[in-house]
Amino acid sequence: SARSAGVSVSSSGSGSTDVTVTGAVKVEDQVGGFVSNTGTDLKLVVSDVSTYAGDPAVIARNFGTGNSYLGVNGVITTTDGTGRGIQAIRYSNDPGQFDVVLNDGASVNMAGGIAILNNSSDANVMVKSGASVTGRIALEGGNDTLTFDGGDFSGVTAFDGGDGTGDALVLRNSDGTLDGSLVSGFETVEVGTGSAISVQNGLTATSFSVGDGGLIGGSGAIDAAVEILAGGGVGPGNSPGILTINGDIDFTGGSFIDIELGGTTAGTEYDQLDVFGIATLGSGTIFNIDGFGGFGPTDGDIFDILVADTISLTALTDLTFNFNIGGNFNVGIFDVGGRDALRLTSTSISTVPIPASMLLYGSGFLLLGGIGWMKRRRKSEQA
């Protein structure tokens, strides 16, 4: 039987159900929009829906055997932002999935409640550019993907992937701060093209990847195996700061690390990537070194820009260093308290090539199959 609602459609046939609501729906003491289907595919598209506190604004329920789609083109809310905004439900064991799409201009405003709720089905939730979510996202069972493709996630109070084993949080074309303490239940986190994400507090996942055109920074901690793909990068800190990786991190060729130097103290005056695991620097990894706050290094200043339990690389000469700060710098791998540190040392000594086969142990300096070198940046090239 149909539930009491502003718009209620219940189909008990064997075919698909397709409902589009173009006008605004505003009700009290009942669900704003309710669609139930027992056939195959279910499709519901809504615009503005407002209901009383405690009642779901929109419920899409599929007992059928096909896929389900819920599209939002307007504002979904309750009178005081509590209760549930969108509830997507599948009761079938059929492998069909539930797609929830917030289009340009759409928003779900549930600051004190659950903005998007899905039960045990596999769900793909897409928040497009110009759309936003305020409140908790709870995807519960199934293998779910939550994607912000230009959408605003600054108002999300919890990113909950549920208890599935293949849940993914994907950020594309989206800039902002991701509070890791609000993220749970996602096995995979992906930062893709056009995204600059500052990670704060602790974020836990199985794997974390940054793709071409993506950048992660911040002063939080990532508890995951991290992969930085070609064209993707890491910019530790928030001018400046330390980004911590509790796990291995793998930089593939063409990936980059942005470092700002504003003094000689890591975390407060210059950026550092701190890895409690193995940091693998693939051939062609790029280090972009910039000044901060008008800082100019003096002879003997040292900067441990990457610290790890182990730094793995073929040779220092396989790395690229772009110095956008004046001065000469010596680059080497040092032992610091039983850990490895990729160190920049400011020096006035001109470049002296050293045979690649030579290993140097001096003042803790170690060259791994490479050469010691310094690079002078002409003043005309400085930013």
C-alpha cells in the first residue's frame, strides 16, 4: 500500500516505473515524495521537496529486479534540518544498483540529520558541480561509491561508506578541506583531476590514490597505502606544515611533491612529508621547491623535506628538483634516528660532480648510487 505522502506512487506491476516531479512539494506530518516499485527498473526525478521535521523528504523503494535511479534538481530539506533527506531502499537480492544523482542547483540540507541514506544495495551517489550536501551521508551495506564531481562537500557531517567491502570515496574537480575524522567505512579514497584536497585530522582507508591533476595537502594523517600517479601530487602542510602517512607511499614517474621553505623548523617554517613506512620515489618524481614569507636560506641550513622509515629509489639523479628559491642546495639521503631523510642543505660551494659508483659517508651524508649535486637558480628565474 502507498504511504501517506505529498506525492505518492506505488506500482505493483512487472514493468518499470518512471516518475518525474517538476514542481515544488511542501507538506507537513508526511513524506514529501514516495515511490515504490515491484517490477524492474525504478526512476524518480524530483525538484524542491520540503517536509516536516522527522519525516523523510523523499523515499524511493524498489522491490523489483532492475536498477534504480533517483535524480534531484532542486532543494531537499525538512523544516528544521533533522530527520532524513533522501532514503534510497532496495529489498531485492538482485545485483542491480541504486544511483542517486544531485544535478547542478540541487542541494540536500539536513544539518541535524541524514542527508542521504541507502540500505544494503550497491549505490552510486554522484554530487555534480553546482550541487551540495549538508548533513550525514550513510550508505550502509553493499559496495558503494560516493563521488563529488565538483559538488560542495563542506557541509557534510559524516561520510559513512557502511559495512561493504568495496566502498569508494571519489573527489574530482572539487577543492576543499576533508576532515578525516568524519570519514569511515570507505576502503578506497581517490583524489582525481581538478581537485586540491587538504586533509585534516586522521583519515583511515585501505588505499588512497591521487590521480593526474589531483593534489593532496594539509597537516593531517592518512592511514592507508598511498599511491601518487603521474600528474598527481602532494603538497604537505597549509603553508607550512607536516602531512603524515601511516603506511607506504609510492610516487610514480611524473608525480610531484610541492615544498615551501620559510625557515629551518619542519612543520612551522617549512613543509615536510613524514612517512611511517616505505616511501618509493619512482624515476622522474618531481620536487618543486619554493620560498615562503620572503625566506632566503643561508649557508648550512638544512631541510628534511621527506622523512620515512625507508626511502627507496634507484638514484638521486633519477629525480627532478625545481628550485624556485635562490641559492645552492646539496641533495642527499641521511640517517636520522634510524629513519631516512631526503635532505636539502644550503651551501655556497659550487657544484662538484662525484662518480656515480661512489658512496659517501660524511656527517651522516649518504648517496645511494647517485651523485652529490647542487643547483643554482638564477635570480632572473625566481618567482
